[in-house]
Amino acid sequence: GEQVEQRPPHLSVREGDSAVIICTYTDPNSYYFFWYKQEPGAGLQLLMKVFSSTEINEGQGFTVLLNKKDKQLSLNLTAAHPGDSAVYFCAVSEGGRALIFGTGTTVSVSP
Amino acid sequence: GALVYQYPRRTICKSGTSMRMECQAVGFQATSVAWYRQSPQKTFELIALSTVNSAIKYEQNFTQEKFPISHPNLSFSSMTVLNAYLEDRGLYLCGARGGGDEQYFGPGTRLTVL
């Protein structure tokens, strides 16, 4: 079945710097991709949903890139601020099935 | 809009006892419901996927005998953690999907086992 590897497991950046998290998946039939943010003690907050037809997706303060050739999904936090400190998860779906989550990246943004 | 509620939000049970948690979809028909567990400092593991008119499919490390699931209608699902032990503690998420492919997550039930 699908496997999703996420790296790095931990990321420390200074306020204003950028941070990149990369997920690599195995199933070429996957066509829905998600990034979630989990703050301490909380559930999941959907940051972005990406369809396989869209390679570049821009959100508020971040960009998501999908590289289908290499089966990689990346989240680029631009100009990080302390409010971005959280655990970030990617998730992949073939559609019609449940999500397979990456292993998570703990991001710490220092002032 | 589409919302998913879970209750209880937090619960504590004694080791060896059982605990039931519920998931309710509002604003859409939950044709499938997936249950996940996030153990402390871990990612979200899929426990099982329940699809209307199909058998509930459990993932490799989870069984119906340990995590029985009910999905009686298009708005409700429940899961019980039977004979809970320390390794069962964590955040249990319910993800419900309607006619489209987006999965809506509830806030989770946090289980502590003493």
C-alpha cells in the first residue's frame, strides 16, 4: 500500500526565514494531497488540498508544490512567524479511501 | 458547511476497561468514515475505514475485536476501544467523507489510560 515519508522530522527557523518540508509518496495512483497543521493539544487544521493536476498552489504565507514525476509534495513556509510553530503533516489519498499521513514535522519559529 | 463533531473530547479510563467514542457528521452525508489514532509524538495511523454498504476494513495492526466500529447511518459512527491499555492512549480522529473526495476531520477524542 501507499507509504509516505516526510522530512525533516524537526525544523528550527528564525522569524522571517523560510522553511521547507518534503513528503515522498510511493503510489503513482494517488491524486489528492493535503497539508495539515496541528498545534499543541489540538486536532488537525487543513492548510491546503491539492489535486494532482495542479503543481503550484499558493496559500497565505506558504506555497505547496507537487512534483508527480518524483512523487514529492512540498510545503514552503515563506517568512515564517512564531504563529507557524506547530507540527505539520502531509497526507495522500487515492480517492475513495482514507488518507495516509506522513510522519510529521515539528516546526519551531524563534523571534 | 460540512462539520464533524466528536465526543467526548477528552476521556480517562482505567487500564483494562473499555471506552466508546462517537463521531457525527453535520451538513453532509458521511458515505465513509475513517478512524485514526495518533499516539503520543507520533503520526496518524489509520485504524479502519467504514463505507456505507461495504464491510468495515481494518488496517494491519488493528482488529474488530479490539476496536469495534458502528456506522449505522450517513451521519453517525462510533468506535469502542475494548480492554484499553497504556499503548492505546492518544488522540483518536474521525474523518468523514461525503460524495466528494475531501475528508472532514473532527477535533478528536483524547484518550488517557491510567
